[in-house]
Amino acid sequence: MIKADNVSKQFVRNIRNEGKNSGKKRTKEEFFAVNGVSFEAKAGEILGILGPNGAGKTTLLRMLASLMTPNGGSVEVYDSNMNQITDLVEKKKHIGYLSGNTKLYNRFSTREMLKMLSEIYGIAPEEADKRIKHIEEVLEMSAFIDNRIEKLSTGQTQRANIARCLIHSPEIYIFDEPTLGLDVISSDAIVNFMKKEKENGKTVLYSTHYMEEAQYLCDHIFMIYKGKKIAYGTPSELMEATGTDNLRDTFKELVKKEGGSDE
């Protein structure tokens, strides 16, 4: 399980001064990318993190993955026995994080990359081989697992990227747009993987712009806009509350109520 408790993150940005005599002067302004967000995702649950561009989703996911430190609040991570993990390094061992800008070792094959990561995580060679075989089957990678990563298609590279998140068998997955721009076959492989991991009792946090996918896949939806929570519930609860019959229209209605656009 993973829990966000009143989590906030502030940044500083430069803004251009307006007016005739302002010239090229800029002033610094503090702003909240994430502002007082709280929720929890339990074992055996897929939680969708939805919001328009610039809403704060990626910043939130990075804090949940312990890659970024909150200015306020806390992120709590629990193991399968509901023991809270406080050590930062230990936290990261329980999390598999996927972002859109993660770079892989292009000159390696996926198998070679996974073997290298197994050594880093201290996984014994025999156990590593078993895990790699399992990942190969789950993500349907048999046709390309021994090809160099630089030669893979977009969908194959994304599956290799997800494989990187699986080798240490984490209890929590945090995926930022895992199916963005993928073909149907690659998307289905990733979606099916998330469903299987949910059945295995894993926690999955899943950010996406594909509303139909979120409606089909997620147990609960957390919606964020301008750094703040604007809705939380099951897809059916949110649709009922907005008088809509699909999550895409629900999303539009909720963002519209906040005075924004769904772009």
C-alpha cells in the first residue's frame, strides 16, 4: 500500500513583467505544482491518476516514487505485511516506476539489461533467470528479448522499459502514461499485465490520458487539477455524480467546474 498525506510541492518560475518600462526584466514567483493532496492506494487495486496537461500528475508520481521530496506532507509506503517502510533506499526497492523519459541501455538486449539489473539488486543468478523468463512470458517479449534495444519498435521498447520495473518484484507500480502512442497489441500486453499484477495483490498507480482505458481498468480514479484534488471515487461513482455515461465526459465536466479546459 502507498499513501499520500497532505503532500505539496512548490517550485519557482520566472515571469515576465508587463508594462512599457519593464524591458526584459523578470521576477520570480513561487507556485504549487501539487497542493495538499491526500489519498491511498491499497494492495490489489489499480488507482487511476487523471488530470489535464500541467495539472501536477507527473510531479505527484515522482514524489510517490521517492524521486522527489515533498515541501510538505509525507508519502508512506507499506510492505505486504502492512509494515511502514521509512528507509529511502528500502522504499525504492518496493516500487517500480515508469516515466515517459526513462532512458534504456540501447546497446544491450532486454535480457542483458535485466541480468545487469538483477546483479544490482543482488538477485541470485538462478532466481534472476526464473524472473526474466516470467517477465518474458507476461509481457509477450519472446520475439525480441534478445534483440538490441536500439532496434526495437516503440511498443517493444515500452515493454522492455516495463520489464525493467519488474525484475526486483516490487509491491507497488507507478506508471506514467505507459500506453501513450502504442499500437493495440502493445497496449493490450501492458493493460493485461496490470490486470494480472492487481490479481497478484500488487498496487498499481496509473496515469493516463486514455479515458476509455481508465474506465475499463481502474478500481478508483483520483482527479487532479492545478495541483489539487477535484474528485475521487470509482468510475461509476464519478459518472453518476456528473450525470454522464462515460469517463471522458465525466473528466470534461469536472475540469469545467474548476473553470478549466480538458486540453
